[in-house]
Amino acid sequence: MMTTNRARAAWTEQCEAARSIRLRYGLQAALDYLVTEKLLNFADAAVSHPDFAQELPAFVAEVRRIFAPNEVAQHLAVIEQAQAARA
């Protein structure tokens, strides 16, 4: 099982990567990487792994520092629309 320190190291590395992705490839790519992929997977893992659950609030707080609220809201709206179109 991953320790809390390793869980923290994972999300901090992912946040740093997202900053680099944003600079190199743009906002959408960074949101896709960090929110759509990494954060949602981390939240899913938090359901069954206490170390992930303990780190989830800090991860979410860092995502909020990286992206403006409207950027995240617009990104989530696009995801919701895409899922609704598939249904």
C-alpha cells in the first residue's frame, strides 16, 4: 500500500507536470491531464485507500491554486456535455 508521503509526492509531481504542460501545450492540455485524468483517478483511489483519502483535500487545494475557478468550471461543463452526448 502506498504511504501518505508517497501519495503526497505523487500529486505534487502531477501538479508540477501540469504547470509545465500548461506552459508548453496550453490550458486545455493541462486541465485534461490534471483534472480529467490525475485528480479523478486520485479521488477514485481515495474511496478504498486511506492514504489517498487523507491527501485528497490538499490535492484539490493545489488544483485550485493552479487553475482559476472559471477555468475548472468550464472544463467540467465540457466533460459533462460530452458524457451526456454519449448517453
